[in-house]
Amino acid sequence: MRVGGGGRVWLDPSGTAGASGSRGEAMGGLMVARAARRAVLLPTMLTFGVIVASGGLLLMIQKGMLAEVDTLSGRTYGARSRGSGGAQSGVNTEEDWKWSEDPDYQIIQEIRNRTLQSVCKHKTMPHSILDLTSAQRRNLLKHILVNDEYKFLYCYVPKVACSNWKRVIKVLNGVLDSVHVHIKMDHKNDLVFLGDLKNSEIKYRLKHYYKFLFVRDPMERLLSAYRNKFGEIEAYQRRYGMEIVRRYRKNVGQSRGDDVTFTEFLQYLVDEDVETMNEHWMPIYNLCQPCAVTYDYIGSYERLQSDARHILQSVGAPRSVEFPQRQAWYKPITKETLHYYLCKVPQGLLNELLPKYILDFSLYAYPFPNVTDKYCRH
């Protein structure tokens, strides 16, 4: 991996074989590609370490200094709140003051600010959407939702509460009466995507609208996608599950793609190109391009409710519009659950996977997973 022109994070090709190749040739190609990745991993990490050295984040992560810090929210990288927002939304000023003075929140926010500034000012990173490749630009624009009534842009990230944000946007658009309406979320209809607009309209909104996204611990997000898509969604089991089973098992047997292990899923990600991944496991960096787009606020899944209130206040949304609470049936991924799954994954495989998500870990101040023998024995 290297940070390349246009802000792309380049990774060596996976070397997966075509349909006409034998299984032995395919596995041989994968092994060669993995060996090549291992050979370049160390200098790559050192290069990235130099880029973010002024922020000091990578060093802190590697030394475990953030391991015990609760991940908190938000970045104010050029942030602004609209003056009328507080009055319209009726948010308690004293409560807001206490929230903003949270020392742990301030630490994480400052780390994010410094790291984003350090990485994004690098000459090889994109400084506008015009610096992106056409494929990167298309991918970005189809993930940014537009609300013209309250003048904001939201870059949605699957598995980071995006369904509830789409519900909120539909309420603000007048499509739904309430965020509590019990209907299956339609992720395409009655929503306006930035990519639907003309170039002049895109440019205007990127310059003048309030822009935000939400982030989540990369490994927790991957586990959430794995459990949901391979445990519950038959279409994903057929399309991706069967591909994974055929690729990594000597004997497919009677599998229907619904028994993919977490280790097999991660191996699949190692061998995939980040820029062509399914959106549910594509890195957040590649989905939302935070160097090409200057977001006014980056919220955290870990502080979802408070960060959502802050954003709704900032855009001047009516105080009757609240971010939905999690559904009663929702089963959150706890630290214990993540620990259980990660400790079953070979350390070498995680070492191969992390470079693909290095920007999500580093830009948003998430610690690398701890899978040492000592930690996993507990």
C-alpha cells in the first residue's frame, strides 16, 4: 500500500484467478500476492507514520496509549454552526456547554483535527473532488445525500446508523410524518443524491452547505456487516457467501453461503481491491473522501445520540425532529463480542488486513485491535 496521486490508497492486486484458471493456480496467485503485500507492509507503515507524525496518532496507537480511552465524537475541521440553529431547535445551552467541555471528547477531537490536517495537506492527497479519479468521484457523489430545505450534505456510511439518518432526512423532506413510522427503509427513493445534480449545483452545495458524516471503529463495523449480511440476508449469502466459500475452501460441500466464518470473510477482504468493495465493508475514507471534501462535522457511532442532536441543532432542524432510538430488537456489538471474534482470527491475517483500513483507524482515532495472547486468554 502507498498513498498515491489523487489521494488514492494503492494496494497490490489480489491476483485472483479468472473462471478458466484451476483452483491450484488461483491459490498460487493469492499466495504470491500475499507474500508481496507482506514484503511492502513495513515500509508502507513507516511512510504513513511520517505523514501523520505531527499529529502523533499512529505512535500513540502503536504504543497502546489510546487503548483505554473511550472513543468519542466529532471533529471541527472548519466546523461551523448556524446562528439560528440553537433558537430553532431549542437545545439547552447549559447542556451543550457541558457536552463541549468534556475533556475526553476534546482530546479525541484534537487528535482527529491534527491528523486530518497532517494527512490532507500532503501533496499526494486530493484537495477537491476534481483531484479524484472518475470512479472515486462517482462513488463519493452517490454516497452524499442532499437536503436543500436545511442546506446540508450527509455522506452516509453503511453500518453506521445510515438507515436512521435517511429516515430523519425523509422527515425533513416531508416524505415521512415521523421518524417513528414503522416502515421498511427504502434506501433510494425519495432521497436526493449529490450525484443526481448538475456540476454547477454540486459545486455550489459543496461550498455553501453544512457537511457531515459519522464514523465507527473499523473492526466493529466489519463485524456488524459480517453478522448482518451473512447471518440474515439471503441475497448476500448467495452472491458473496458462495464466492467466499468457493475461493477459500477445498470442499464446498452443501454450503449455501450462510456458514462463512469471520476469518474467511476477513481473508476475502484482504484479497479485494478497496475501491471496488461492496459499500458495507468499503473503508470510510474511500466512501466519503474526507480530504477532497471538507466536512464541517464528523460524528461518532459511539456518541450517536448526542452527536446527532448537535448536527440537527447546527442545521436548524425543528426540535420536533429527533434522531430515532435504536430498535428494541437491535443487538449491539459489545467489546466482549468483538473480543470473541477477533481472538479467533490469526494474527497474520489481521496484519494483512489493517493496511486497507489504516486511514479509518488513524484519521478517526480508533486503536488497532488488541489480539495479543495475553489479551485473548482473558
